[in-house]
Amino acid sequence: MKRRILIIEDEEKLARVLELELVSAGFEVERVSSAEQALPRAERADLVLTDLRLPGMDGLELLNLLHRQDARLPIIVMTAYGTVEKAVEAMKAGAADFLMKPFSLDHLLAVVSKALEFAALRDENRRLREELGRRYSFDNIIGRSPAMQEIFATILRVAPSRTTVLLAGESGVGKDLIARAIHYHSPRRDRPFIKINCTAIPENLMESELFGYEKGAFTGAVTSKPGKFELADTGTVFLDEIGDVPAPVQVKLLRVLQERELERLGSNKTVRVDVRILAATNRDLRAALEEGAFREDLYYRLNVFPINIPPLRERKEDIPFLVEHFIKKLAGETGSRVRTVSDEALRKLMDYHWPGNVRELENVIERSLLLATGERLEASDIKLDVNPRPAAPGQIQFLPEGMTLDQYEQAIIREALRRTGGNKSQAARLLGLTRNALRYRLSQMGIEDPNS
């Protein structure tokens, strides 16, 4: 599509020459003789070429107005009466470039092409930044429950600082997304974000991975290598599963937190780093303190600003929105025709206890989309792990992990009703209850018996 240029020049012959040259170069051109005529037309232009000396409103005043309307619009000013001061004034007002009359047409085309190219690169850069920001924006962390709204407000409060944050919550609740949201809402958003999975790094390699090493520090160290903290300098380090860091590394980690400095393995030279530290754990670090598995001083350095992320079973009002989000996200990837979810399917998802939290829900939706054949996700398409996990040796497992007695009882009652097609007498027999006992439990669950 042709780029559109608006020419503002009151000298008819020059305006015509400029128009012909730009049209022959492949641009679409509109020309006017005054700033007043230009204002309503500028919003359709990709670039404005204006004289500074105009009848009525002058070019500098027009430049200021156009810049306030759209700061991204490239504007090139031209004048026969220009001085260095005029050029500086025009550039401060937002001009992309300055042309002194007389100028060659080749120079004009070069300046126009350069201004358009710069504007395109700037817009592409902005688009990419916005896309990256949206990936971890609150719109992508689905949570309309009061608990999640409070977390979003907390992120906005803590993100602008360099305060250390400790994210606590079960596996699968979204600690990674929240850590990234803190980073991308902080002044360090354009700097590195380095995630370190403390569980995934073997204990004998963790020190060298985090703090780097010098050539010859150990067998195989043929070159020097910076660690994760050096690579994250001026940015953010996210220590995932911080509770699994071995004791020798905890000492060095404490130094980074306290002094913002470290030493590479095999070196006695101090390296200063400017990093903001975010940490996450699904373990009870206080219990680890009592067991002696985690340093008390490191715990208090990490626990400056704790954020506890609730499990999905404690914010089930978020499930319908999460399901909608995952269907939109995964339908295209799986080739599914599903666009919506039935009430029965949603009820089945709401009744489940979600030991794996949001990650498990996403996996269930992806699997269900592969099984579904229509445009609506049905209850029969959803396969859940309803069996309790096997107990560890010597441990008695009374309930599925993360499920209360009331939740387990309600799940069994709903399953009995599903198997009997809603027939309460048959469901009562299946459960070993009287019909009145079942009716009482249903009323406690908020399910009314139409026959009562």
C-alpha cells in the first residue's frame, strides 16, 4: 500500500514540483496551502512535509499541535528563512528532520525515506514490546476472584521497587507468570530476566551455574564463564524452587542478597552485580528452618515481601474464565473446533479438587479439546484423575491431595447423581443413604430437590 504524504506549502510552483517528484517516487500525495487546511487531513497521512513560514498559523505552531495529536507522525519542516535556532526549535517540537531551501529533490527523497523507515522501525519495536508485555500482563494471568485481584494490586505496588519478593504456593498455581509480571511492570522491564530452576540444576554444578567460574577452576573448565547472576546484571533473577538450594550455595546466595557481590569459582576477584531477586517455593520454608535444611538468615533476606498465591480449589470462581482463556489459547494449536463449553462440562470442572492447580486445568482442557468432536466442550469430553494418589510407604492417605472432607463427600454425591441420571432414590441406594439423608446433604450443597 502506498504511503501517504501531506504537503503544506503556500508557494504553488514549489508545492507542485514536490508533489510530482513524490508521486513519481511511488507515494500518494495530498497538498494544501495552510496549516488550518492541514489539521483535519493530517490524521490520514503517514508523513507531513511542511513549510515553517505559512499564512495564518505558522509551521512551528502546527508542528506542536500535530505532535500533541499523534507523537508518532513523522514531520519534516522546510524553510528558506531557517537558522540553526529555528532548526533546534523545530526538532524540540518533534520534527523528524529539517530541510533548508533550496534543496535538491534527491536530498528530499532521501530525508523522506529515512523518516518513514525510522517511524516504521519505531512502530515495530513498540509493537514487539507491547506483545511481550501482554504475554505476562494481568490479562494473561486470569484471576477475577478477590484473592487474585489482591495479588494484582500487590504486584503493582511492589514492581517499581527493587525489593526482594518471595512467592509461595503449590506447584502449578502460576508463580512463574507472577514473577514475570513483576519484572515487566518494573523499571527493569527492558533488562534481562533470568529464570533459574534450582531443582533442575545438579547440586555439584549449581555453584558454577549461578556464580560462574574461571579457566582452570575444575577439570574441563577450558575457558572462563560468567554465571547467571552476572548475565542478569541490571535485570532480574528469578530463583524458582529456592527451597532446593544446597547449604553451601545458600551462603554465597546470602552474600549476593546482602552485598550485591560475588566471586566466580576459582577466583578471588569480587564481581559487583545489580540484580533484583525474586524467589519462589512450594515448600514450607519455616519447616525447613526447623529441620536445619535452610539458613535462617537467608530466609529472612528472601522473605522481605512475601506473596502467597492461593490454590485453584480456593478460588474456583476463576475456573470459568480460565477455561474460556485456555479454549481460546489451545483450540488453534490442537486443531479443535471447540469454541465454548457446556454447563455440564463446566460443572464437572468446578466440582474437581485440582491438586495440580492451573497447570493441571490447562492440561485437562488441552486433552479435552483433542477428544471433542463438536464446537462445544461436553462433560463426556473431559477426563479427570478422580483416583486418590497412592500413599507413600508408611503413610495413610485418607483423602485425595488438597481435598477437604466436605469437598470429597460432595464430589462422591455428584458422581452418584451422574451415574443414576439424577435419580435421587437410586443415588441414595448407591451411597448407602436414605433418601431423606441424601436430600439433606443436597440442601447443604445448595442443590434443591424439586420433589420436596
